[in-house]
Amino acid sequence: MAKSITQEFVKGLWDEIPPFRLVLGLCPVLAVTKSVENGLGMGVAVVFVLVCSNILVSLLRNIIPSKVRIACFIVIIATFVIVVELLMQAYTYALFLKLGIFIPLIVVNCVLLGRAEAFAYKNGVVASIADGFGIGVGFTLSLASIGALREVFGSGTFLGMSVFGPSYQPFTFMVEAPGAFVCLGLMLCMMNLAGNK
Amino acid sequence: MGDYILLAISCVLVNNILLAQYLGCCPFMGTSKKMETAIGMGMAVIFVLVMAGAITWLIEAYVLKPFNLEYLRTIAFILVIASLVQFVEMFLRKSIPALYKGLGIFLPLITTNCAVMGVCLININEEYTFVQSLVTSFSYATGFGLALVLFAGVRERILLARVPKPLEDTAIGLVTAGMLSLAFFAFKGMV
């Protein structure tokens, strides 16, 4: 446990970046990355839930009996998901409509449960915040980069601004379901290439 | 009756839960390496999803709606699904040991399968009736099983092929899933 707070934070950005290094939480990655905006919105929601649930799990780690810990984690995560859902409904309604059922589905995102079980249950509050924030930011970055790739080629825009000009014929394959799988597969391949140098 | 058949076809093929709506991808990548595990997972999902669909619909209609507790839907559904899975596991172990052995390790995994939770939420969002919910739950689950078994078949063949090193395992799996999804894409516009 000699690792510094910075190290806990940084590992989420490259060494353990979900969904590339830890192949967890694939569903939102595929579903909400049609555009950068959606990806970022989802990412921020996940960061919020992850940091809050990590704090609470780590505070309660001596009280929660280990036999029922998974059920406790799920209840904690679900509570924060509801908070996020209501907040988004109130302040970013357009994004809330676009993300649709994927906001309540953050509950079953394995990244959250995975971090609660693997990290927050065994570590102190400050380290857990750093871990949750790092993994969350890593998750957001991956969502945004896949979103960028798909939006630029699939609709020829970036954050709604035109990239290639009006004569560009959008490669719609990228924004549809098959494109999502292929795109993620190829990015995973790139990560492997870069990591094996 | 015709409506129900149409609904079923649209859920199994056109809006396939895995390949068109991206729900349940984690178990999809995890359990599709062997045909046997794929079949086991598919069966377990069909079994649990139909029950979860029915129970969550009843809870929504008779508990959450009358008391204006819709904002608790997420937490209520996940608890129902988690306890249902546990209950089904205990029931099967006592009464149908053969089936329990077959489904065995896949049952607990279903709690975190977003396909189950997703379909329950879709049923509520689309305001389906009870019977319609049963039909959609069953057909979405069948679609999940179908895609899983097809994909496992492809993946067993990939094991024999020579794959470039950086593409190995999950990466090639995702690209293949993309191809399979493209095939299912052809059903778009059928219903």
C-alpha cells in the first residue's frame, strides 16, 4: 500500500483503463458512443457514480459483513445511479433523452461493482477517491475517443461541427451497431500494438 | 395473435438485444468461447428473463405506480433480479438437479447481465401489457441465445485460424461480432 495517490489516479488512465485493459462495461461503450457528446455525458455520469460509491463503500468497509457485501454494493451503486438520473433529468434533459435506458443501466455496469469489490472494500477513503476518479476519467476518455472516431467518420461531424465540409458522404456503417463492434475491436488491437512495444 | 407473432419476430431478429441494442455484451464476450457454455448461458437467460419480466411488470403496475414511487424503479428492479436469481438457484438445486447442473455457474452471472435489466426497463418504457411483456421477454432472451450460439460457432472456428498477434482473443471477437451484427442488420425494415 505504499502507492501514492497520484499513482492510484494515473493507473486508471493507461495501465487499467476500462474498457480496453479491463474488458468490463462493454454495453454502454458500444451503445452511447454514436457521438462525442453522448460519450462524454455518459462518462461524466459514470465518474460521479463511481467516485461516490467508492467513497461510501470505503467508509463502510468495516461495517459491511463480507457475506452480503455484493448486495450492499449494488444498493449503494443503485442509490447514486438514481441521484444521477434525477440530476440529468433536471439539468441536461436533451442528453437524458438521448442516453435513455443506459443511465439506469449504469447499475449493472461491471466496472462499478468491480472497483467496489477489488479496491474500495480494501482501501482507505482518499485512495478510493483517487482510484474511482482515475478509472472514471479513463472510462470517459475511452468513451469520448470511440465517440470521436465514430462521429467523425459516421456523420462527418465533431461535437456537431462539420469536419469534412458539405460534400462528405457520411460512412453510416460507423454509427450503426456493426460499426460499434468493429471500431472497438480495432481500437483494442491498436492498444495491444502500442502496449507490446 | 398475429400481433404477438410480429412482436416476437421483431424482438428476436430485427431488434436483436445483443447485436442491435448492445445489451448483455459482457457475458457475450465471456461465455462464447465454447459451444457448451454458450448454450448453458442462453438457456439460463431465457429462464430468468421471462420470470424477471413478469415480476418486474407486476411490481411496476401494483407497487411503484399506485404509490408514486417510480423514481425507485432502478433500485427495486435490480434487487428483484438479484433475489430472483438467488431464489431460482436454490429452487433448481433442490427440485431439478439435472437442470441446475447444466446451468450451474451461469445463474449467478445473470445478475449483472444488463440484458435482463434492460429488457425489464424496455417493457416499462414501451408501456407493454402483461402478455406483451411476457412475449417480448421470451423473444429477446431467445434472440440473445441465438446470437450467442451462432457467435460461439464462429469463435470455435477462429481458434483454428491464424490471427495476427495484436488482434488475438477479444479484439478479433469484437470484429467478428461486428460482422455478425451486419448480418442481422439485413433484417432491418422487415417488420
